[in-house]
Amino acid sequence: MISKEAEKRIVKYFSQSADIHDLDFLNEWLKKDQNQKTFKKYVKTHFAINLAMNDPNLNKIKDELLKEIRNEKKPVIRIKFLSVLKYAAIAILFLSLGYLISKNEFGGNDLIKPREDVVTLQLSNGDLEVITEKGSYELIDNNGEVIGVQKGKQLIYKDKGNTTGTKYNTLTIPNGKQFGVVLSDGTKVQLNAGSSMTYPMLFSPDSPRKVILTGEAFFEVSHDQKRQFIVNTQELDVKVYGTRFNVANYPEDEHTEVVLVDGSVALSQLGDPQIKKEEVFLEPGHMGAYNKRDRSIVDQKVNTSLYTSWMEGNLVFRNETFENITRKLERHYNVVIINNNKDLADETFNATIEMDHETIEQVFNYFNKVYSIEYQIVENKIIIN
């Protein structure tokens, strides 16, 4: 049975009269599973009252409540926004328990339907193959030998030892998807949404191992002291022998970012070969940010997990501008976001989004509730007013 003290604080919360002490109390109280179940009952009661106050159609009220009850078994929302307000976290917890119930969630016309794009592999002869994530695919050379196979969301190349003529493949990942590749030397690459990489089907034993990246990828480079591994990003070369690092090189971004998890890498600008350019060496836990405008490289210590969290299905933002946030949301959710509020573009936010659990509608519902960002869904686009 709920205590009178807890009941009083809950009533104050729903009546928007809760103070800091009330929020502190509820924050601790909700850490127990049984209390969360009790709170859900208050949520439903509160929702029913609000709906009745705004809609006299009792049949519609009944239908909406039945929908809400059926939705109760859906996975718990795990999105967390770190507001500039000290006690925004507890508000997020309440929202994650079901308090956020908007008319958008009941209206099918307001749902965003992500575009269904496909992973493609361009072969050395120019042919374009579609790679289905649940399918199977074999790469066969001119001699009829299998030199690569698909296993789930990964292409695995074999080191066949025959290097007669270097042949290249290009793997392209659309927005909204991720895909991996194991190169012929054993190097593992995980490609992020909206990325592509060109690479040899088989590395030469006498030359540096070189790939060309557009977009973002995490590399686990197979150690080979004799053959340097080079990631080319159009304006920058990342040189390694064996290490783990993340490279973000989207054309629309102002910077190319290289984050070193372990090992060592050297960043080298491309340009006139007659002009010697100084290499920047990174230590583990550091990021080299290349400014595409002034062609400078800044080395800074970072929390590497913030830059590699996308591989675990998370988007983590810390002091990130709203413009950058929406750009990443477009890539990962494969949607179009139009921001008509130019003053909002340079404002910074902190957020952690679990992409496997949150839809883009839920993300923007939270932006609306926590940060008062107004938006509407029109013709499968999110428009910010």
C-alpha cells in the first residue's frame, strides 16, 4: 500500500506544484520496482482525467484508454536527456514510465515511416550488388574461387594469396543502417549509417594497406609491422600498424574526427607532395580534429566512449549543437528534419538516445516536453517551428 507521504507528493507532481524536495523524494521512491508499478496506475488515472476534460466523447475516451492499456506491455522507454535544469532527470523518469501520452501517438497519419534503403556492394567490374541483412552472399573471383562470404551484417574476405592485379570493392551503407566488413588481412571495420568505404579485395604483400572512407567507421586493424594501414579521408591520411580507432568524416561536417581507443596513429594532411607536412601523433584516449576550413589539426583528450557509442546502438551528445544533433538523427533514423528555428541551431544540449528502443517520434516528444521545442510532422518530414 502506498504511504500517505508518497501519495501527497505524487498529487503535487501531477498538479505541477511539486518543489525540489518533492522531486528528491519521488526520485528515491521510484527506484523500487513496486513503486514504479504503483506510479503507473496514477499515470493512467491522470491521463483519463485529462482526456475527459478535453474530449466529451465517452466512447472515444474508452477507445483511447484501451489502446493505452494494450500499450502497457511495450518495452520501457530508456531515453535519457540531461537537461541544464538540475532536476530534469526525474521528469524524464516520469515520462519514461508512461506519462508522455500525446495525440500524435494515437494518430497514424503523424507517424514517420523511415525510408527503406539498402546496403550495396560495387564490384571491381562496376556491377552493383544489393546486400540484404538477413541474406547470404558469396564473392567469387575470375577463377571461380570464393574469396568472401556474408555472415549476417558482415562481409568476410579471405586471404587467398593471389595478388595479380589489385581489384577494389566499395561497400555503401545507407542512412538508418550499420554494416561490418572483415578485410583480407583480418582487419575489422564497422561502418556507420550514411557511410561508404573503398578497399582492395586482397591487400598486396609489398605495399601499404590502404582504404578510402567517406562517413564514419570503427577500425580494429590487424597488426602487421611490415605493412602500414592507411585510412584516406580525402583531405587526411590516418596511418597505423595495428590499433583500434574511430574515424568520422562526413562531407557535410566541418571537422574530420579521429578518436584513438588504443595503439597509436599518425594524422597527415594531403596536398602538394613537394611540401612536407608535419604529422600529428595521437595517444590512446585522444582525438585529432581536422578543421576542413583552415586545415588545422587539434589534439585533445576525450572520453572515447562518447564517440564509439553508436556501435552499441546509442547516440550520446555532450554540449552538442542542435544543428549537429539533428544531422545525426537524420542519418541514424533515415528521416528528413527541417529546422525553421534558426536561433535554435547553435544552442547546445546533452542527451543519450538508445536507438534500438526509441522511435524518432519519441525523441522529438521528449525534446518538446523537456526543452519546449515545437515541431510538426508533415509528409514524412519533421519540421521544427
